[in-house]
Amino acid sequence: MKNNNKKSVEWSDKNILKSLPNPSLSGYEIKIKCPEITFEGVRGQPDFAELYVTFFPDKKIVELKSMKEYFYQFRGKILSYERLINVIYEDMIEVYSPARLRLVMICNARGGISSKLTIDSDWHIRGGKESFRDWVGQDDMW
């Protein structure tokens, strides 16, 4: 997958993420739910999000304990929802080189507004070929 945004982020340590060899080169998907990602949107005001990862492995799979430790680094860091999902995406693409990666982050309401953000490596704008197209026509907000 092509990584269109190669900015270095000093507060994100992708080296925390570890991989395991993929035990099967046959196609399959791995779904991971991260129900408790915490960070600060504004100093002293914690934000909470759920992250849903759909991972189509190539040669490597995610070592889950390292993923949990990776997410811990965001606690106490001030950043926007949009930046957070992009950093997670960029780090996972670089570390795991998956055949496909889809992230959906649902942020808890703050001030009566909640957000849902999605990134899919299948999208042309993310360097994909739009070969899966299972996201086309999805108009369901949640």
C-alpha cells in the first residue's frame, strides 16, 4: 500500500507495534475491536474512541499485546480525531504492509456531537485500486 502522508510524528512510536508471521497465505480477514482508545482533544479534557480494524494480512499479522501498548502512548497527548486516525493508519501500513487495511473510529460525544471517521487502503486516494468496493453505497451513518 502506498503511504501518501510521510510526515514524521514525534509523539507516535510505531516501533511499539510488533508483528507475527502470517500462518496462512490464503486470503482471510482479521477484525480487531479496540473499545477504549483515550487521548486529549484539549488539555485536561479526555476524549474516548472505539477503533474497529479490518486487516487483510500479507506476510505479517498484528501482535495484539503490542497494539494495546501502542494505543497507551496516546493517553495524555493533545490531538484531533482526524490526526489520530491518520497516524494510526500510517503506522499500521508501514509496520505490517497489509494487503488491505480499513479503520473505523467512533468518537464519544463531546458537547452533544459525536464523530465517525473511516480510512480504507482500498480507496484510490489512499493508493488503492478500489478493487473491493464493498464500501460503495454505504450511507449508514453508524
